[in-house]
Amino acid sequence: MGLYPDIEPYDHGMLDVGDGNRVYWEVCGNPLGKPAVVLHGGPGSGCTPFSRRYFDPDAYRVVLLDQRGSGRSTPHASDPATDMSVNTTPRLIADLELLRRHLGIERWLVWGASFGSVLGLRYAQTHPGRVSELVLTGLATGSRAEVALLTRGLGKIFPAAWRAFRDGVPEAERDGDLAAAYHRLLESPDPAVRAAAARSWTDWETAFLPAPPRSVPRYEDAVFRAGFARTVTHYFAHDHWLGGDEVVLRDAPSLAGIPGVMVQGSLDFGNLLGIPWRLRQAWPDSELILVEEAGHDAGARGIADELTAATDRFRPGAG
């Protein structure tokens, strides 16, 4: 049936999660409905009103939040004084638990896109009793191979754009870990260096978007661009703070008993590593839905329809 109409939150606030951080949250839909939480991507993108539309507002109590350092949460990652050492996956998971308890929720459906799927999967693996279902898109697991694909492997498909991206770091670092090299630039005390690195990073990310148009309006916001690039490279350069490589894939069997739907564009470049199929094989209670001629975009036609159909399937009384 497609997306639901736009709705506004009926409650919102700022939650003190410790480490000097306050996380923005909002709730919309039916106050007595089935709880669901939306985990945005990036990391560092922040939540958007569009994500409210994947849920039947009469059936769901939908919680959205801006993860640490993003959106309306404070302090923002774009501020060079913000301490990024306390922005890690374990702390984001702890924030989810604190918010869940704050809102008096026992269990909730977890909806995640891109990095939100990494966070959602790891949250479900570490707190399985708190997750009723998972609905995921733009599948990612935070592995080193995924970071290598995004920062170097796709250069074979987009060589001109990749050379510009590679040349954005010092010559001595161009054959090494590009995410780590950009991370160092984005921590520079020189604002001009930080600004150039953020622009170069987002230019590369737009290079492999479907065309036309190859543009992301929020990337034209210097504050968003700085916080986003700083957060992404912070996570990419540190194995997504998961404690090792392929941790999410390794622990996928622990998701047994949690129903899940994975909606994936057939043209999502993450498919080159087989991540969705590996998850499907290791997670017996999941379903993988491929959407033809769609990429890494939760709002794309077909993907949005399937994501809404998945939340409809998990509505109270739908089964």
C-alpha cells in the first residue's frame, strides 16, 4: 500500500546518556500501539521525518532518535571540541537501553537502515529479549571488507571520482587505510583542513549514487557535512567499535527466534560482498527480499513499499 502519511511527534525530549551527551528522541503514532524504534544510518546522519512513514500510525508507537553527535543530539560531532572517544557502538547500544527504560518499553521492533542495520543487529545480538522483530535495509555488518569496498574497491567502478577521493589525503597515505587517513584529517586543528576533508568525503559518497541526480541536499550543509564525515571515519577507522572483524556475522546465529525482514536493493554495492545472503543463511528466522533496479536507498520506490509491508506484517493482529 506504500508509505503512510506524514505525522508529527506527540512527545519528544533530550535524554542525558552520560559522558556529557544528551540524545534527542521523539515518539509518534499511537501511544498505546506496538513499540518500534528507528535506527538511522551514517553513522552520524540523524533521524528524519520521512522515517515515520514506514509505520501504521494507528498500530505503532514509533520512537526515533538522533544517535550521539548527530542531528539534534548534543554535543554535535561537527564541533571539534566534541569528544569522539565516547561515541562508540557499545555506548549507542547502552543509549538505546536507557531510552527504552525511560519510555517504559519492554520490547520493541527494531528498524534500521545502513549503519542502522549494523547497530540494530548488534543490539539484537546483545539484548535479544528486548527485540520483538527486526526490519532492515541497506544491509551492513561493519566488517573491514565492507569499509575496504567503500573506500577502495569501488574505485574500479568509479575511477575518476575515486582518484579525486584518494588524492584528498597526503600522498604518503594514499596506499594505506583511506578511512583512517581521512579520520586524521577530520581531527585536524586546522578548520580549512577539516572542511576540505569533509567535502572530499561526501563528494565520494555521492559519486556512486544513482544518476540523475547525483546529489544529496544535506551534504551542502557545512555543519552536517563536517559532523557526518567525522563520525563515519571515526567508526570506519576503528572497526565500527565492535571489538573485532566480522563480529556481527559471527554472532548471527544468536538471532534465532527473532523474526526479521531484510529489504535489499539489487544494485546496492554492498551486495558485491554477499552480506545479505550470508546473514540470511546464518539467521534462520529471517527473510531476504530483493528489490530490482534499486540501490542503497531506504526511500527508493519498491524498497519503501517493502519496508512498509514488513512493518504491516508485524502489526498487532496481522498474523
